[in-house]
Amino acid sequence: GLAAAVARMAGAEVGAFSNHTDPDMDLSAFGLSDVAAKTGDLGACDSHFDLVISTSNLWDDWTLALRLARSGGTVAVLGFPGRGQAGPTMNPLDSALFYDKQLTLKACGQSPNRDVPKHEIRFTLKRNCAFLLRAIQQHRLPATALIQGLLPADDLPQAYHRLRHERTGGRTFVLDWSAQPSA
């Protein structure tokens, strides 16, 4: 949800493929022009998108992300393909889906957590959070439409369970890290 909303805020036309196609989902809050189920024939969508953001750990979703990216496109990896899954039945870097299309794969799950000048590292955790907070304050990101609730960070399994079984209009949870021991 947030990745789509930020992409839309940056001027992208954003669509989504999901198992969660809640008819009550406020597509505009997420910056989405469309949400399609990950079922059926997606052949017309093959090799169409400049950027595909993969947020899932499922191998079938990984294959879909590679299929959807256009030649020379980018797959931004937020999920971790294969985490908790049996080994893939296909080659996750299949030549026809990766090499022949000359895709760029970009791991996007972490930002550096250091205070350094912008010319050294432009996007840090602190700057990214400040950017998102400003966007919420300026009503460019609708926090109330995106957030279902607040959970303690050590209750991540509960968050995943609730997202899987109680999903409400595509919304997510904010994790409260304040009770976590500092490193």
C-alpha cells in the first residue's frame, strides 16, 4: 500500500496484482488506478511495466514480477522471494525472464541508518521517515486510509495473521518499536 501511494505521489501510474482485491478498498488512497487478482490470464500484461515492486515471498509471485517487467525494466524487491517456501520449481533467474530482458533487480528492504551528508548517501532511514511524515502532514499520503492499527513490534506474527485473515480494504499496521531494547 505505502509503496504504491509513494510511487503515485512521485507521478507514476500505479496498478497492483494481489490476492486481496477487496471491493471496498479505496484505490485512490493508495494511489492505485487498478487492482487485479493474481489469477486468470495475465498474458496481456507481460513485459509492460517500467517498475515492478515485489512485496511477496512466494515463488509464483516472483515469476509474475519478472514477467510483468518490460525489457530493460526494474524489479524492486521488498519481499524476500522464497522465504519460508520450499525450493522453487522454476529457475528464479530464468534467462527468458531475467537475462534476455536485461532486468535490473534492486533490493529495497533497508535504508542506511546513519547521519551522513546527502551527497554521500541520499536516502537514509531518517530522511525517508522525515519525507513520509511530511507527506502525511501535507495530506499527500492519507495515513488514516493506509493504517489499520498499531501493534507492538514484537507482535509481528500477530500482524501477519491479522493481515492475512482480517484484512480491511488493503490497510496495514504500524509497528511500535518504543518497547524494544536499544542495540
